[in-house]
Amino acid sequence: MARIALFLSYYRPWAICALSFAIYTQIIYDKNYSIRYAPFYMGKYLLAFLGVWAFYLVFLYHRFFSPLRHLPQPKGASFINGHWAESVSQPAGLPFRHWSRTIENNGLIRYKHLFNQERLVVTSPEGLKEVLGQNSYDYVKPHLLRAMVGKILGYGLLLSEGDVHKMQRKNLMPAFSFRHIKELYPVFWSKAQELVHGIEKELKEESTSEIDIVDWASRASMDIIGSAGMGHEFKSLADPSIEDTMKMYGSMVKQSRGAKLLTVLQLVLPSIITDYLPFQRSMGVLAASKAARETSQRLINAKKVQMAAKEKLSPDIISTALESGHFTDEGLVDTMMTFLAAGHETSAAALTWTIFLLAKNHDIQDRLREEIRHNVDGLTDDVDAKKLDSLSYLHAVCQESLRLYAPIPFTVRDALKDTQILGIFVPKGTMVILCQWAINRAHKLWGPDADDFNPERWMAPGQANSGGSKSNYAFLTFLHGPRGCIGQKFSLAELMALTCALVGRYKFDIDKDYEVRDITDGIVAKPSKGLKVCVEEVQGW
């Protein structure tokens, strides 16, 4: 509906003129014309006008009239659907990486989506700086995405725009300050200990040497976001049959065939119809959202009771936001739902890919274990921010993993108004693609070994936060600017704590030549069929 609304806002005057002229001609030259036939004639001419205009938009505009038509684009476009088939034929992000490497460009590539809708892929740090930094609020989340996800999560920091986003981010910044994140390190380490004990129990009870790291990473990240983010114990590490609300949460983020079909239908049908389609009910999306929001409200009410009784609240993110007094109950619920979405799946994916890379690179894994054991006495040791942050090689490993496998492979924005990128005119409504999986491995930015797992690039003097890249915008995992990930420090500290505990205790192994072929095509990229890794306890820690 967003595309239709945009179409009408641009072309309503032309439609009115065309209809008026057609009806005027009918009145003058048709001797049998009667006013009672006016609705019929209007409908007939409206359909004719829309047909002609659709033909213009789908077949003529992008070829002869678009201001973007001179930009480089992939070859082999379909007559009607452009490059859509190629863009969805591989896991999300890979087509954009391939195009950015094989198509000569100066920072922008044009490709055509369904019905030849034009989209832009930004491939240079200079272009990214304009979109994410200098003109960040000129680009918004696509209306369709906001409408679909907003029904589930509400409009927290992830989906809010403009002044509302500025206000939310400003009021949440204290909760994500480094001082406050340091207070959460013991929580991260406690859950890392539980993760190790849980794996140990599974290995003994099932007499196996393999685990599905996707499952364990998901359970660990759920418990961390519950405890450190919301002050609630989900206990999913202790019991995989977690509470019903969290099971339902899984149905909210799972990308099924029905969800993909729904996405296509929502391009052309109003929400009043798509909200109540039978297969959407079967997915349970709306019911899951309602249940999760009710649970979130109960947690907030409990915290309010504690505040009224002058009891000290736990140092979680939501408690800090509640104490600030800047959020309504609905705003806090939206924030909690956003944390569940942004903090759970992404963190689980980050840990999964980190263990995958270490399992394939034993020399790096062995060096990391040596550093961990040299600085941390054992799993029962008290690990705080000072101790964990002193592990420079652990930091490098985690940064390199986040570079190679950013949990979110690409991000989309819509131009809110007519604008420019790198001096190229970009019409209002144009979708702009920012691809982490392309930028983070760009040879021009990272060198010829951009595809290699090489933590050493983060170890040279002055490169701990840049990896030796030629631009700050070369590392796009957490985005940049006013719309950058507010939870970056939280996510990195969580990943370091979990990786530290796992590698300190276990050796992980997988076939060196194994590649993950089946990757989820939702918002977060992770192995869609799980990831089995061999686990062996390393004595002495």
C-alpha cells in the first residue's frame, strides 16, 4: 500500500486531468451519453489510465526516463521482474556482495526488483557516510517493513523515525553507557557458566560428542537478554522447554513460506485484509505478539511495585529506562519487544558463527584458549569488565567474526524525500540497500585477504577498533551514525563472555572444508538447519 500511496501522491493531478478530459470528450461527442452512466465511464477510464500508467512504470520509466538509468547494473534482467530472481536465489546479502565485486561502479549500483522497481546498493564508505551519517534522517525504514514488524514489536527504537527516534535514543543512552554495561558483565559471565554446564550435562546424558551450537547459542542469548535486558529469568539454558510466551516468540521471528507469501500479498492488498488471512492465523503471529506484550507488561508492573516500595531494582536495561521516568508503559513494552528481537536472534547468530570459525581454525582456537587460561583461573573465577576487556586476542577474534558474518546481512532504507547520494539524484521513495556482507568483505577496504578469518588484523597498534581498514564505514555490522546500534557494547561484551567460557573449557571441531549452504533468509542470518560441532573437554581449567 505504501507504493500505491506514493504513486497517488505523485500522479493524482495527472489522473484527475486525464479522467476529466475523457469524460468531457464523452459528453461532447457521445449523443447517447446520460449522467446515470457517469460512474461506469469513470471506472472505465480510470482502469484504462491505470493500465497505461502501469505499463509506463513497469516497462518504460526505468529504461528511458529514470534519473538512475545510467548507473551500472547487473546483467540478465527479466523483462518484467528485473533482477528479482537473482536477488533471492541465494542467502540474503550474497547477491549484493557478488554485484559489488563484479560490477565496476563508483559507489552505487542500480538493480531492479519486482515489476522493475528500482533499488540502489551503496558500495562505498563515502556513500554510506551520506546515508548513515550526514543525512541519516532523510532515509527511513520501508513503510511495509515498519507496518509488518510494528504489529509484532510495536514502535520502539528499531522502528521509530524522526523526532520520536531521537527522543527514544536520548532517553535510552544512559542504560547503554559503558559505565552501566560494565555492571552487567557478571550477568554475562554467570550465563556463560550456565551454558558450559548445560553442554557438559548434555554430553554426559546423551553419550555424544556433538552439540547443535545454534540451539545452545539461542538459549544462552535468550537468558542473557532476559536477565541483563529485562530483569527476568527465562531459564532456557536449564530447561529447553521454555515458557510458552518464548515459544510463541519463536513463531514471531520464524520465516516460513506463509510469511514470504504474506509479504508479497501485502504489497498489493490493504492490511485490513492481510491481517486476517487464514494462513497468518496459523502462524500465530498476532497471538504471539499479544502474549509476549502481556508478559512484558507484567514485568513492568512488578518493577513499579518494587520502586513504590523503595526497593533497589536490578541493573537491567529496562529497569534503568523505567527509573528515568521518560517512558510510558506502552513505550517500555515496545522497548522490551525490541530488545527481544534485536538482542536475542542477533546475539545467537554472532556466537554461532564465532564457534563455527574457531572450529575450522584450530591454530586460532588454540591461541585464544592459551590467552584465556593465562588470564582467567577457571570457570569459577570472578570475571568482571576489567578482566574480560584485557583479553586482546579474544576481542580480536570476536571483532573478526562479527566482520565476516554480521548477524544482519543487509539493511534497507527508503528515501524520505528527493535527495542525492554521491552527487546522483535519488527520487523520493527509492529503496537504498546497505549490505554488511558486502562492505565488511570489500577487498578495496580490507585487502586481498578480506574473506579470510584473520584476527591478527585487529592486533596491530591502533587497530583494535578498526582492523586496519581504510574507513570507519568499512565495518558495518552495527551500522553508524544516529541510527547505529545502541547495544553495540552490550552485544560485544556478551559475545566475549560466552566465547571465553566455551573456548576456555572445550575444543571445538568441524570439517575444515565444511561450508554452511543453508542460511536463514529472514532478517538475521544463521544456519537454517542447525550446526553440529564436535566438542571435547580440554582438561586443566
